[in-house]
Amino acid sequence: MARRSKETASIGSFLVELVTYAVFVFAYFFLVLNFLGHWLKHLFDQQRTLYAVVALALIVVQGIALEMLTTALWKLIRRWEK
Amino acid sequence: MDFLISGTHISPVYLMVVGFLVGILGGFFGVGGSFLAGPALFAVGVPMNFVVGTDLAHIVGKSIVAAKRHRILGNVDIKLGLIMVVGTILGVETGAQIIQQLKRHRNVDEVVAIAFVIVLLGISAFIAWESWQTSKMPKAKRPARPRAGRKPKQDASAIAYVAKYVHRLHLPPTVSLPHSGIERISLWTILLVAYVGGVFSGFMGGGAGYVRMPAMVYLLGVPTHVAVGTDLFEVVISAGYGTLTHALKGNVDILIALVMHTGAAIGAQIGAMLTQYFHGTRIRMAFVPLPLLGAALIVYSLITGHRL
């Protein structure tokens, strides 16, 4: 019984995390990615080497940033539960 | 949304959902998920050379998240991962050069798509057969089912003798991998496995975990959980190189990768947590239908010429 309520709480926490995360991603998507498109296309056409470096840097930074965001959200939600 | 670099028009929600599903699978099975992400991109009209390069870029961001989680869980053999990086990078460059040749001959879509289908069917059939054989083994020979939070020290496999045979090949130099429970193995064997995986990665995109992960389990004898984590760790570095080399060759639409990755980041977190509740055979058995789904998407696109 106690285990089941613990599992339900975890699922609830996860859903809260998912919704909060979706809001962040939605804002990021429209604020940042929309404006990057033309600049990246220009780099792709004119300076391929710089484009390659920027592309790798963008995906690495996004990977680390989203990891930090999901971890922070997870911790925050755990603290609320306590 | 228009993706100017690859000249495609794709719904960002579709990309995020694909990324989310692939993220769960990647975190759970330790594979990049290119067996699904590649066909899913091809099915909405992304040219195959962009599918390959873009998927590699998306894998970098996703694997950072999942590899860190697996490292915390103790599933990463750093020594093995670093050795494999060398072979993989050489293989990725070979694969990327093959793509360039096909681009010049203007048949990259057909050749890579057909290769994708053959490989996916082969992998699916092999893992199904092996998992079936393992499940028929007497219970006494199988390790106990792990409890949540615990991992088995050994992994059951019906063809464990193959790995034992490989371990007996003492072609110098040899290395020991205590974290993976391997006393001694030839360095050349590891490099060869990594190189072949790298060729698939450079040629078909993604981390090629669908080739490397089974090869690590069945040929090198690495426990499934360690193979999952080590593969992800190694993929971060080798896919990073793959992204650079493919971007230089004009095969990466980084915006597609960034949008897909926003979904993958959260999915990878869930997938990595799920590995704690299943043992190796069950993970492998659950993997079986996934490459088939990818193959079905490609066959549909090739035969009908339609895009989703």
C-alpha cells in the first residue's frame, strides 16, 4: 500500500516535471530557434567550417543545459514532496 | 516549420515526439535510436545524406544526458570506452567518405535506405533468436533477477561461448577490463568491433548502437548494463567527430537536431531509470520489434514514394 502511494507520487512528480519542462522548451523553441534559422543557413552556405564548429557547440551546450534543467526540476519537485 | 539548410518542411511537434520516443529507447537500450530516428526523418522527406549527418548531431546532445546518468549508476567502463573511441572515429570517417561517393553518384537515398532495411532486419532476427535461446536455458544457469537498484554481476547468454573464444585470442597487445569482468582481451578485437560500429555510424547515422551494443555483449562478453552505459559514453565522443565531419561535407541540418533533442533530453532520463528494473535478457527481448518498425517506415517510403 505504502509502495503504491510512493509510486503514484513519483508518477505525479514526473508529470509535473514534464509539464514544466515543456513550458521551458516551448519558450526556448520560439525565442531562440526561430531566430537562428537564417543565420545558420548563411553560415552553412558561406562558411562551412565555422558552421560545423557552431553546430557541434550548439548541440553540446543544449545537451548540457537541458540536463541541468531536468536535474534542477527533479530536485525542486522532490523538495516540494518532502 | 521550414528547415532551410536541408530544404524541408517538417512539423516541430513531430520532431519533438520522435526525439522523446528515441530518447526513452536510447536511455533504456543504450543505443542512439537511429534505427527509429533515421527512418522517421526519411519518412517526412529529409534527404538520406541529411538523415545520416543530422541524426549523428542529435545523438551527441542526447548521449551526454544518458551517459551521465549511466556513469552515476556505475554502468560505464571508461577504459573500454576510450579504447573504442579510436576505432570508432576511424570507422565514422570511412562511413562518411562512402556517403560522399554515393552523393556524387546521386544514389545515396536508395543505397542507404536498402542497407538500413537489411541491417535492421538482421539485428532484429539475431537478437530475437539469441534471447529466445537464452530464455530456454535451465534456470540454474541463469543469474537471479535483479531487484530495483541492484545490477547483476554476470549476464546470461546462450552464445556466451563466442565471447569466451574471443577472450582466448591472445593477439598482443592485450588489456584487462576489470569493470566489465574481462580478465584479458586483445586490443585488436576491441578496435575491430569499434571500427565496424563506426563505419555503420558514419554510413547510416546515429551511434550505431544497434551493431555495437550486441557486438560488445556477444563478442567482447561485456555485461549488458555495462555495454549500454559504455556505448553511450563512447558515442558522445565518436558522434561528436561524426557531426563535425558530416557538417563539413554539408550533411547536417543542426536545427532539426536541436528540435529533436529537446524531446530526447527528457526521454533519455526516463529510459536510463527504467534499466534498473529489468535484467539483460528482458532488455534484449524488448529491443526486437523496434528495428522492425524502422525497417517498415523505410520500406513504406521507398515503395510508395510517399512522405508521412
